[in-house]
Amino acid sequence: MISIRLPDGSLRQFDSPLTVAQVAASIGPGLAKAALAGKVKGQLVDTSFLIDSDVDLAIVTEKDPEGLEVIRHSTAHLLAHAVKQLYPDAQVTIGPVIENGFYYDFSYKRPFTPEDLVLIEKKMVELAKKDEVISRKVLPRDEAVAYFKSIGEIYKAEIISSIPTDQEVSLYTEGDFTDLCRGPHVPSTGKLKVFKLMKLAGAYWRGDSKNEMLQRVYGTAWAKKEDQEAYLFMLEEAEKRDHRKLGKALDLFHLQEEGPGLVFWHAKGWTIWQIIEQYLRNVYQDGGYQEVKTPQILDRTLWERTGHWQNYRESMFVTESENRSYAIKPMSCPGHIQIFNTGLRSYRELPLRFGEFGQCHRNETSGALHGIMRVRGFTQDDGHIFCTEEQVAQEVTAFHLQAMKVYADFGFQHIDIKIATRPDNRIGSDEEWDRSEQALRSALRACNLAWEELPGEGAFYGPKVEYHLKDSLGRSWQVGTVQIDPAMPVRLGAEYVAEDNSRKIPMMVHRAIIGSMERFIGIVIENFAGAFPLWLSPVQLAVVNISEAQSEYAHSVAEILKKHGFRVSLDLRNEKITYKIRDHSVHKLPYIIVVGDKERDAGTVAVRARGNQDLGVMPLATLVERLNVELAAKVN
């Protein structure tokens, strides 16, 4: 007798071994039809998996996150099947699931074209409609290598050859196509109904530039048509909001080959930067931080003492002078400890909080660079708190409240909290990591927060809390972080005089609310699609005249607004008023102020708000009052 426990706690008993599909059928025909895979002892398996002992079982359908993963994995194989039918000489390599879809890499004698993608997708639809059974078999390693060599798939044979000789491998077959895979897969191709091929790209075999350049075909797959349509709409909107395009269109910044991963800020973009920096400077001051500034380049010996040279060297830019090695700082924490160490500190001074707009450089690979979102030179709202172990939780709690206020002011309401715990490559004892991780959890509990744990993703020196915000398209961005570091103060000799006159090592809390200024500005650009709220707009108002007769009045209006602290553009061009309004609307200005003879004679202004909203005619004082209310509320 075999006992199977289902997720609802119910127990089903069977006289003999049976498959996951048979269990689903015993529950009901609806579940049998919907079953995509099973989850046995926490592991995903095919519906053909044979159960021959007592287990906990969950039937996976399209409603489960794992179901979508199985659909995408199977669709990647469907893609490879279609390519082999259309282009028999093509060789298949690897085809994993990625966020929102999948890809498959191929070796072929000529580049694929967009026209090829249309044909491949059409063939995939044709194969899916055949509803061919997807079957699994297991072979010894050497037998599998021989099989793939016999059909000319040298890449698959090479992959399998890297597996230990005493292991077996699983192969999946659908129709006349067999592929190497761990699985699981959907029961048949007919389960794959909603997919689309997206784009082509190049990729080196096994990620090594010394190897052949393969052709990568990207695709997306979903359980429901409406889900795919929503995703494609989001991509279309994201394309419109691309910060690189808007950066150029709105004259905010540019990048060029002579400075890869380094940003050239134009006047309007730098205005946004200064607004954000000054805003954060006030956050520093309100939180009791002392703003400091530390050197860009420090001797190698300091980075060796911190552990960065041993654990982070590949990401650091280095240089030499007079037979000494230096590193351009990738982070500001060692410099802040040097400031802490300049005097004998007392417990009465703690917590001691330092803040810096720290300009850092990290040697990111060229393939990882992405506009101003991923750069080599960036500035952090970098802060470090030196405190006692007992003060850690309250400092983390205070930081959390600060961070949430900042995100709300920038229009971000949906924030996910995650704790990244100890990685394999780390410094410090397990006891220190235990205390540090527990301190972070305690602080979040004090804020009544739920969080997700990210095992193994902490920094090498300590665990961290990550703040992931969602933008107006529902995309998630990791920005702020707060990290506990018991190791670096020890390594750099930081200490304070405790209440009992003994010398103790302070705890060090790393914190940043927005992280990289560059990346955060890129996120803000895309979140607002370049239509910044009034307080963030580099130009808040354009004052335009209808004809030359109002030039003097328009100039006086602009000057009054400037004296009230507004960022104003004065447009006295000899152009039609409709052209001027359209031109400023394209640049997404919050307000356009129009003055004609009537406004000049009455001492008023005609106000147009972004989105072609006609707010009518009003006294200038009324406009100023309205703008100040909007600025104070930081509304969009």
C-alpha cells in the first residue's frame, strides 16, 4: 500500500506504484487535464514520474509559479525542435529558462534573420498542435555521448563529456527530436499554446570569447494569452520609457565610447542630480549624520587589510605610482573608518554617523554595462554608522523609516524587503554572522515587516537588507541597502572606550537609501517616462509670448517666477504660439505659461499644465501659490 499526502493534508492510498498523472486522474478529470508536472518531496518531476513509496505530492498546474517555469522550459525545447526541422544542419547547444521567458543557442552556417524567426515560430505552432507526447529516458553518460555524436550534435556531446563517467543523464524526446535535459517537461507539446519569439543575439559558446560565436534566439511563453499580451504591452511601454532614449531626447546626459560606463551629465540632467543630492543631504542632516569626503585612491595595503584585495580584486581599478600599488575605491567604508580612527572615541559619542556622496569605480565587464543603470563610475549616498552591538537594531529601524519616507517622496509606494545572508566566500566567524543576521531580522520585526530571505547573497563581510522598489510598470529595482559589518572595524583597528574604560570594537552599519545616484536617476526617468513631478523637473515652467508685443511682459513674468525660486525657461522666439506649446510639451514641462495682449493688460497669465490641460487665466500670485502647494506635497 502506497500513501500519498496532498497539499490540503488529505491522504490517498493506492495498491501499487503509479505515476503523478495517474494520481491526478484519481482526483478528477479536470486536474488530470491541467497537470503539467508534480512536486515530490519538494522536487519538480514529470507527470510520468513513478511513485513507488509513501510521499508528499503536489500536482503542478499553470496556476503555480513552477508550472510557468515548466511551460517555458518545454517551449525552449519546442524552439530547438522547430529549428532542427527547418534547418537540419543547425546544432543545438543550451536552452534555459530566464525571467519572463527562455532562450536557446544554436550553431549555424549563416546568421538567422527576423524572417527566420517568423518561420521558426510558425513551425513551433505547427508542432505544438500535433500534441506529441514528451517522453523521458535515462542513459549512462558514455552511451549518451555516443548517441549525440552519432547524430552530429557535438555541442551536446561536449556538455555530457564534462559529467563524471559514473553518472547517468536524462534525455527527452518529442516526435523526431531528442534533447539532453534534467527536466521536467510538460506531458505533451499541446500544453504549449502561448509563446512568441522576441529577438536574436550573439553569445559565445560557454561564455568564453575564445570560443565560437553562437546565435541566441530569445522567446517568451505564458499560460494565458492575456498574460502574454500584458507582458508585451509592458515591454512596449518600457521601450518608450528607456532612460537612454529619454536622456538624449530631453538633453539630460550622454555616454560615449571614450568613457565606457562613465556618464557625461548635461545641464538639465545635472540639475536633477543636484536636486536629489540636496534632498538627500537634508536627509543626512535630519538623521544626525556628519557629511564627510574621503580620497578616491588608497594604497593597496589598506585594501588588503579590509579583505577587498583578496575577495573583490577583479572588480577594482588599480594603478601604480613610485613603486606603490593603489586601488580606485569601489566603496567608501574603509575611508570612513580612517576618519573614525583619527581620535580616541568614547561610548558617549556612539552612534557616530558619517555620510558621503562617495564617487566609486568598479570594473564592470563591458557586456554588463547598461546606460546609466549599470556603469563603472558612480556616486553612492554612502553612509556608515559606528555603534555598539546593542544599538544596531535601533539604527537599522531608524534607517528603514528614513528610506521609506524617501521612496514615498519619489513616488514609489510598493517596496519589497529582502535579507541576503552569508555567502560561501566570506570573512568572520559563524557566531558573528549569526548575531548580525539576527540583528537585521529583529529590526525588521520591530517595524512589523515581512521579508524574503536570499541565502548566500550577502556581502563577503556581512549580511544585508535590500530594498526593492516597483516602478509604474511593475518592474522591480534593487536600490537601498543596510548591512551589518562586524569584521572591517576589527581589521582596521577601530575601537572606542567603553563605559567600564575597556577598549571595544564598534559595530559598523553600512547604509544607502538610493544606492547609485546614476542608477536611481535612470529608474526615476523611466518611472515617470521623463515627465518629472514639479519638484524634480529641471525646467518647471516655460513662459511664452504670442507676439513681439508681449515680450517685455513675458520677461517680467519669468523674472518674478525666478525670484520665487522656480526654474523657468523664457521663450521669445518668433514662432507661432501653437509651435511653441507643442515644442515645450514634447520636452514634458510641467507648466507652460502663455501671455498675450489680454494677459499683459490685465496682469495675468494663461496656464497650461502637462497633458494639454488648460487651467485658464489667473493672477500670477495665484499661480505661485498653486505651485508652492504642489512642491510641498511632492505630488506628480
